[in-house]
Amino acid sequence: MISCHPTQEMLEKFANGELPATLAAAVSIHAEMCSECKAQIAAYTEQQAESGFNGVSSHASSANVNDEDVFAGIDIDDLIAAITATDEIDIALEDKEKTITVKGKEYVLPRALTNMTMSNWSSIGKLARSRVELGEGEIRASLLQIQPGGSVPEHTHKGFELTLLLDGSFEDDMGVYGPGDFIVLDGKHTHNPVSHEGCLCYTVSNDAQHFTQGINKLLNPFGSFIY
Ligand SMILES: [Zn+2]
């Protein structure tokens, strides 16, 4: 049972092709796992097509000039296909599904990630991370594995942190999360995720996590590791 979903605003922006590729990938993966949000995206897409026929551009009113505008109006599948034209992922093909093996545990990759370029895995303690290369500067996407019994030291966020749980579970003082949960945190939150059974997450962050808890300040390398 998925308890955390993207906001309606995010789903609408996704349907309109207005999200940065890192977040679009997250919404796309969530929609693979959540029929509710998938249906909502389809409704927004239909709405967008209708407003297109009326000559109304949903993003013409955007006053902000930023990187996101580069993606405005572009079909997200085309976008992802274009971004991932140079595919160097070290993965195996099995029954048309792409799998990755991290620290001896095999995972089926969500379709939205199968053509992405990923860095080699790096590892610290019970955490392993591979960057998903989407070329969006300070907005960084990664696959993060927490091995059974592992945790991320307590931290807040200077920017935002999106965690999309792909496999397994983790918990923090706000709840217990399972596959498909789409969790967005910002600077107001402090948390200390712990995974008893281990998990794999897709994460997007726009700033290094800021570690707060006494001794954990010494662990600030974790911040840049995760970011
Ligand atoms: Zn959903």
C-alpha cells in the first residue's frame, strides 16, 4: 500500500512536460507502481491536449526563467530517450527486464531507469550509491541502497530531498515506507532513516544534506556522498 504520492501540482507539471528530468523520472517510476497517479497523469495529459487545441499554452504564463523551461513542452519519453542516447549502464538483460546487482542483492530496474546512464557504485558503511547522470547541475539523482540494519545519520535538508522507495522498506520518526512511496522533504524536516530489511531508493536532491546531530557533524562526508 503506497501512502506517499507526488502532489497534484507535480503530476500536472509532469503531464505538461514541465518537470526537470530528474523529477520527471521519479514521477514516471511512481506511476509505474501507482495506478491512481497513472490515471491522474492520463487525465492531465488529456486536458493538456485539449488546451493545446485551443491554442492555450499551459507554460506560456511561467515568468521564471530557469532550467525547467528547457524541458517545457517536450514529450518526456522523447526527452528521456534523448538524454540517454549514450547508454553505458553496467546491467544484465534478463527476460527483457533490466536488473542490477548491488552488494549481492538483485533488483529489477523501473522502466524509466533502464536507459539511464549510471556511474559506478560507491560505498560507505552500509550505504551504496550510483549517480544517475541527467546533467542537471545542482539537481542530482542517485540510486541509493541501504543494506539491512543500515541507516543514514540524522540530517536536515538545505534544499529538497526526494526519496522514491523502489524495493524494501525504511522508517524514520515520521513513518514506515514501502515500495512506491514518494517522499519529499525540505529544510523544515530532520530525519534519521533506518532500514531493517534493506532497501533501494531513487533519490533527487538539490543540496548536500546538512547533518545536525552532534557527532554526526563529523560524518558530513555522508552529506556529499548522498547528494
Ligand atoms: Zn501515487
